[in-house]
Amino acid sequence: MKRRDFIQLSGMGLGAMMGASIPVLGNMVPVEHLLEPGADIATKKRLADIALNATKSRGATYTDVRIGRYLQQFIFTRETKVQNIANAESYGVGIRVIANGTWGFAATSDVTPDGIAKCAETAVAIAKANAKIQKEPVILAPQKGVGEVTWKTPIVKNAFEIPVQEKIDLLMKVNSEAMKNGAGFVTSNLFFVNEQKYFASSDGSYIDQDVHRIWPTFTVTAVDKAAGKFKTRDAISSPMGMGYEYLDGLASEKISAPNGLIGYRNSYDMVEDAIMASKQAQQKLTAKTVPAGKYDLVLDPNHLGLTIHESVGHPTELDRVLGYEANYAGTSFATLDKWKTKSFNYGSKQVNIVADKTQPYTLGTVGFDDEGVPCKEWDLIKDGILVNYQATRDQVNILGENASHGCCYADNWNSVQFQRMPNVSLRPGKEKLSVFDMIKGVEKGIYIIGRGSYSIDQQRYNFQFGGQLFYEIKNGEIVGMLDDVAYQSNTQEFWNSCVQICDKDDYRTFGSFFDGKGQPSQVSAVSHGSATTRFNGVNVINTGRKI
Amino acid sequence: MATLTKEEAKKIIDKVLAFSKADEMSVALNGSRTGNIRYARNSVSTSGESTDLSLAITAVYGKRSGTATINEFDDKSLEKTVRRAEEIARLAPENPEYMPMLGPQTYIDTKTFAESTANIDPDFRAKAAFDSIEPCSKKNLTAAGYMEDSSGFSAIGNSKGLFAYNKSTSVDFSITVRTADGLGSGYAIRDFNDVSKLSTKQATEIAMQKALASSSAKALEPGKYTVILEPAASIDLLQNMMRSMDARNADEGRSFLSKKGGGIRLGEKLFDERVNIYSDPTNLEIPKAGFSGDGRPQEKISWIENGVVKNLTYSRFWADKKGVKATPPPSGFIMAGGTESLADLIKSTEKGILVTRFWYIRAVDPQTLLYTGLTRDGTFYIEKGQIKFPIKNFRFNESPIIMLNNLEAMGVPSRIGGSLVPPLKIRDFTFSSLSDAV
């Protein structure tokens, strides 16, 4: 439960993604405040111990304490104007306990010995109250205390140390170059997040983590007033677990793709992408409308990431499988009985999908999750077979495992941590294959780049995806741009139609910066890596309408 | 206390404004107490309550503005936050679209507060959950639900003498009931200002009936069908359309309301002539505050009248540029309906599909307001005026603009998501594929 401000956005790209609002947590503060150090580790340990002792004396059998300082800087511009700069800080403590076999949680912004002691008392009282109607006592997987440790996202440039003016200058350059190259309108945004999290538990862990994330993005719009048409093209950047160095635009991190397209690995050239976007948005105005039918799809990592997120990431969340999200996000087709057969063909043999919270530069990577579990990598789909799920400490017993996967996360100190998606990525192909070679082998197909419209049912069977750019492939060659494209499929059918995956040289990550889940809703950030991948015979519909 | 009286709120706001050294200053003071209870698998999973009181101060120098927020209210903290806001404003880039603050306004009085909701306590929430879980447990059904209640106030004031205050309460409840074999699922959703109008038991009974009746659904071929959309189904499409009625986007050529060759479609008949959509903050079913966030008065206004686009929403900047009244976006709307009940609409249907709700609705094409999404939690085939059998869920690709041209009939409006929407009978609604999801 929290107070949460939302910045309303009228820009189309972000609006479509976020239901037109961006969550801002905490108090708005002057920018220098973001660079002030928070409480030191010794103080946080002393405060955490107060909570651990208070809950234990009241009968808690397990306690974790999260003292969190969450910093955000969001910058919004359109054309020549800065629309909003939000510098926010949120600081407080969340205490979670097990008493009488039941979870209890309480949080306070009063980070003093008294405030923490009272909060600890409330957490135990809530657990005991809920225990009366509890039908399934918590079974917590063991986790050995890790002692006093620290972890930090390996950033090169702390984005919060970069002057705001430099960031505005970059966005103004992005906007002016987009306009110069024919865009009618442009909005551009920078999102920076720093989570300074201290975790302590009754297992004997005292973990201090400094987590950084960045997301530069924009939407350009081209308008043909005479024809009464407009088209947009969003950035093909990816949100990353990096510092400001992501915006260096290093040539060594660029990947050449067909038709002069450029893909970005771990370094992004925002101005270059805006210029390309501007030209492509105008091309979209006159692109050929797609004839509906079956096509072989060649999906760029900046597009496929979202398909992985929706059709593999969410259905393999164990809390969904068990029914905890039934009233909101839904349940899952990837049920335990299918998993138990050890032969459920989620995809073709080429499909190897891995969960991890360890891959460098990604959003999901931290040292430890929000219940003190060291992060790791594990298989979800191996050689096409469903082999595992994403689980937390109170869930892994259902899978017959005795160690958590490390998938627990809370978006703030005042949110209760629960199961959230780790990075979920498709392993690249083992044989040498470039996207150029892949396209050469396609007779009738569409090459799709970028995140577009997306929708999937509550058990994750039927989905429909759009994109930013669509190129028609005929007899091994790109012959032009298409418009009004969306593909529909069934998750299992789709992943079984996967026939080819480019090699590791083409591998890139895509990310979701504000993935929503739970009631009340919490956000989380997660990456999805893949190389360009081919799916055969997918149903493509034409989305053009006349009103 | 999270809910301050009008006088208490004004005192704090005036004190803040007295510290101001800026050209202009505005203050927003909000307080609330919010509680929730969530359950799944017939057991409570989380519940909590929080109170919050917070102040946002915006200082302006010329066209530069800065905002600072705080949760402490002693004089020293207030003054410090005023200085912070001023400091942020001085360093902020100029906003060429900045509009000078409004002076005193006259607001209509509305009844958005209900004592019953403000009095909700943890025991009340536990009982509400119990009333929903218990009947499901008894029939071997599985309940997953969520109730959130809120009670609070919102006050704004500025250095030009504007002051507005509103006290309000709300409660939102949703329930999904699934059969033990996972083959049936039903849903109900309610929202009120006054919790005495909410029966979690009654809403759950509807979800239970739908769960039992939707088990073992048959597959129909995708295609164009006559549909009866319950308010929980049509609300999102209608809401998305209403949120797309911004004049600036239309003027800029990037809206469904932009005209070929330039200009906007204000005054054009875009819908069936029976379509009337308006907003009215004094409506007793969906009362709203008499002011918008930036202090503009909220009044009764017609958006679509007899199928004709009557008004668009304007930012103050865009209205000034165009020399028109700056109409703020409404919070909630009313779509006028008919006198028939949902049962009457079913009875008069030769062949059709009853849709409980849509899910995962996303924009496909902002030019035509084409949306995609799926039916969920109770989809039924109707023949000769009767519900014949449950059917598998469909994916749709449809635009509310097209939908409101294919209007067959409307029933009695009911409250949904803070708006009043009638059940709608629509012909030629486009279902493009089947889903196995239950």
C-alpha cells in the first residue's frame, strides 16, 4: 500500500505501453539530493537488528527487513520543449515476518529505532490475525545466512551524476534531428532508477545492494495531413541494467542488419536511431498494406523479447500456475501436470529458454533477490521441453526443490515482495548464422523489428503482436516495407514453429522497464535476450480499417 | 488524521503560500486512508492499510516551474519545501507552454463522500472476503478476489486566490471464481462511493453462476457476430475512445478526429444517432469532484450528442492558442442507454454472443482506434432469445468507432469503473481467432 504519483503522458508510444501513466515513487526533491549518500551500512545494520529482535520476541519464526532508498529521475520532452523533470526519493523500511505459519508485512517511513520497533510489532500482529483464516501454512525453503555482503550494478557512469543539462541537450538533439529529417512530432524521454537496498534476515544475512537501471526512448510521428494519415516509430533502444555509458553509442556494439537497419547491443546511439526513425515513419505512410495469410516470420531481438516475455516469461511464473493471480493477470496453460510429464513440447528442439538474474547489463541482474537468495541461472525450456518454473522461497517445495530460484522482488520498501520474473532469454543458435543468411532462405516472409501492440489471453495461449517496422521478404530478399501487420498464434504452436536461431554474434537484449503485476499493482524491470529467430507459417492479419 | 477538514486544509495551504517568494505558487494537499484485502485459492493472501498526507508545492518564476513534495507539516518543514520548490524552479528550463495560474473559481458542490466507506476497518474487510470465499468453498469452487477502499480529501490553492476542496470515498471489488477442474471461470466487478451499496456475496454469486455455466465451452468459428456486451466488457473500449478526444492531437493530425486534408471532425456525425455520451459531476450514481487537478471547474458537458462529436478536451495552453474554452477531460462519463434489462436484450436476440468482459485490450492502430483483446470469464452463445451454451473465448479486433455505428440496442446503464454504461447489443463485431484460455 503506498502513495503513488503518476505522470500522465499524452505521447502515443509510451501511452500505449503504460496505460498512459508512469509511476513515480516518493517525494519530489532537488536534483543534488539524489547524490547525497543515504544512511551508512553500520546504521542500517543497527536498525535492522532492532526489527529482527522485536519480531523474534513477539513470536515470529522468520523475519526479513528491507531498508530501501529508491531514487528516480525521469525527463520528458517534446519537440523543442522540456515537459517535465521528476526527481524523486523514497526512503523507508518494510518488515516481513512469519508468525503462526503465516506471512505478515508492515512498512514505515519512520526509519528510527522507535518507528521500526512499532512497524515490527504491526507485522507480527497482521501475521497472527491472518493466521486465523490461513488454510496453507507457509513452507519456507532453507537459505543459509550469507553474512555481511555488498553488491553493485557494475556501472561505468552513474547517471545521477550526469548534469541534467547534458541530458536535456541530448534529448533536444534527438528531437531536432528527428524534426530535421521529416518527423512532424517527437517525444523523447530518459528514465533513471537507483535502488539502494539493505536486506537483513533472521537467517543471518546482511546484504547491501546498489542497483542501477536506465531507459532512453522516444516516439517520432510522421503526418500526411492531405491523406489524413499518421504513423509513429518508437525507439529501438532497450532498457538496461547499466549506467549512463549505455548512451555512448559505441560503434563496436552496433550490429548491421538488412536494409541499412542497425541493431544495438550494450551501447545505444539515440540520435542515430531518431534519424532512422524519422525516415522510417515517413516510409510507413506509403507502405504497402499486408495481404493476410501465412508467412515465415524473421523476428529481430528488439521485437522477439516482448513475445518471449508474454508467451514464456509470464506462463512460467509459479504463482500464476498455482492460481494466486487468478483475479487479475490470470493463470497459466503451463500447468504442473504438463511439467511433470517431462515431455511437454513447449517448443521445437531448437528452443532453449533460460531464466537468470546474473547476465551482465540486464535489468533482472542483482546479487541477491528481495528475500536474500543468491542469484543464479536455470533452464525453463530445454530442447523444447518445459523443465522448470520461476519460484520464491515459499514456493519451491511445490517443485520438489529445496533452494529458492531467487525470484522475489518488491518495487519499493512499502510494497510486499512477491514472485517476479527474472530475465528470461532464448539461447542463441549453436551454428554460425547471420540474419542476412537467414533471410536468404525465406521464400515468403516478414522481417519484424521493434515493440508494437501486444495482447495475450489470461492463460497465455492466444496472442497477437504488432511491431515497429515490417519488411516483406520474397524469395530470399527484402522487397519493401509493409503496413497493417499483426501476427496471431498459440504459444505452443508458435514456439514449435521455430526453425532457426541466429548465432551469438546477433544476440541482444530487449527489456520491459515497468512490467506490472499484482493487486495493488507493482512494477518490475526485466530483460529478454535473443538472437534473430525464424518461425514458419505464422498467421498474419491485416489491421487496416476505415472509420 | 489523513482526512483534513476544508478549514484545516486551507490553513496549511495559506501558510505555505505566505512563505512564497516566487512569481506564482500553487499547493496541492492530499490525504487518504487506503485499505485492501486480497485472496486467492479461497484464502487471504495479503491485506493492509495505509494512511498518507502529502503536500506538493509548485513554484513559478516567469515560465520556469519546479515542484517539491513533503509529508511533514511543521512550519520549518513547510518553509524548507517552499524554498526547495523555488530552487528547483529557478534551475528548470523555460516551458514556453506555461499558462499563468487561474484566479478564484466557482465550483459546484458534489456528494462524493460516504461515511460508511470511511468507517471500513480490517474486520469489515475480512468479513467482505469471508462472504465471498465461503459460498465458493461450500460448492467446491475457487475464489480469487480483491477489495480496495479509500477515504480521503484533495485540496488545491494558489497565490492568485484559487482554492478548491473535496472529500471523497471509494470502494472497488472484483471477484474471479473458477471451477475445481479449471474448465469454468466467472467474474464480477463493482465500484461505489458508498460501501453500503456493495454486497461481496451477491457479486460473488454472479461470478459463481458464470463459472458453473461456462464449464465445457464449445468452439465457434471466428467471424463477425452480433454481441451483447455487458458494461464490464464495453467499458475499456469506451474509456479508451473518451481518452482519445484531445483537441491538440486532432489539430496536429494524429487522432481519429483528424480530418483528411486538415482540420478536425468536431461537429461531425461519427456514430449511430442513438449514441449520447456526457459527463456530469453531480450525477448521484457516479459523483465526482467539482474541479480538475489544475483547478478548472468540472461541469456537465456533452461529448457526443445524437452521434455527433460535440466537444473535445483542451489543455489550457491549446485552448488559449485556439481561442476556445479550455474544457478539462472529465473523470468518468455517462452513456445514455435504454430501458431494457440485460435479460430483455438476450430475449430479443435471434443469434448472438453474450460477453461478460474483455481482457488485455491494447491499441493496434491509433488512427482508427482499432483495439485487440479477448473475451474472458463467461462467454455464451445465444439463439432464439436464450443462452444455449458456453463458448470458447475469442480474440477480437474492433474499433469503438465502428462498434458504435453498428449499434442494435442498449439497456439500462449501470456503474462500472467510475462511469455509467449500458449493456450494448452490437452487430458485426469482429472476432478474429479462438483462444483455449479459461
